Amino acid sequence: MNLSGLLVLLCAYLLGSIPFSQLITHWQTGLNLRDVGEGNVGSRNVWHVVGPRWGFAAAVLDTLKGLVTYRIAAAFLPLAGVLLAGVAVLLGHQFPLFLRGRGGKGLATALGVLLGFSPLSSLCRLACLGAAYLIFRDFNPSLIVGIVAIIVLPVFFHQPLWTSAYAAGLAILLAIKKGLDRAHEERVWRSHPWQGTATPGWQEPTNEHSAL
């Protein structure tokens, strides 16, 4: 890969490193998002700590990180470079330079990347997640349905098999980060849990509603 390609990858990582969830939370409450709720620097934690409107805003901004990265990379790099840029922006979100490597899972950012590669199947994935939430009334099993959908649906839209394989690879990175963060999140939850009935992704769901 030439110098311009490396610069695009570096920019992708730096864009992913912008911690929108932490910035919104600190601006609105003065809190460090890693010290409250589920301890994750992500939009779901913003939703519960700051409020649904700000959680939705954080999710949109994190999604745009992935989509903008795809658009820029596609303009300058061949397919292999675009795939690497998608991984770079996700790793930037998960291990951000600006938070000393302590970022979120990257679900919204991964969705943004996949929206570039596979917009129709990605939008259908959101529909599947929403439908699953209406059935389960819990975000955690609904998320599993959404991840399975984003891996399987490209086949039904007659897209190359590598699209599903790439989505599966991003899902594996999400799962790895979730495992790495588990101990920290349990410690935070014991001392500063969300107020209300929602539960974090690693805790047994209750019969109460949980929100995005």
C-alpha cells in the first residue's frame, strides 16, 4: 500500500477515535461515561445516563464515523484498502487515541461501515433489530438477531459472499471487545448502575423493559 493509502487508514483510525458518547456525556453532565452505568463509552450508555435524545445523537454520530470512512476510502483506495479502512475506524472507536485506548464496542460504527458496503441489507438489519425488540422487549437478544441478520441478509440481496464474511469479521471484533470490557463493566455496574429497569448486555435480562 502506498503513502496515500496509509494516510487514509490513519485518518480512519483517528476519525474512529473521536469519542462522541464521552463528549456528549461530559458536556451534558460532567460525568466520565466509563465510571457510570454499564461503564461503556457507547450510545446505549448515553441513552440511560444522559437521556434518549442524546443517546440517539451519539448513535447517529458513531454511525456516521463508519459511513464517512467508507466514502472517503472508496474514493481513494481499491476494495482491499476500503475493507482495511473499515477495520481501522472500528478499532479507532474501540481503542481510541483520545481516551488512551478505552473506547466502546463499536456497534454503530460497524453499522456505518456496512451501510456503505451493503446499504439495503444494513437497513433491513435495523428493521429486524426493531422487530426483535418489539417481541423480546429487551435490547440484548434483539441485538443478537440484528447481528445474525447483517451477516445473512447480503446473500438474499445477491451480494458477494465476502460481504457476509466481512460483516462476520466485524462482529467478531465486537465480541472480542465485549469480552475485554466485561470485568470493568461489572465493577462499574456494582457501584453506579443505571436508574430504572434496563440491564446491561452481560447481565441476565429481567422482565422489565430495557432501552437502546
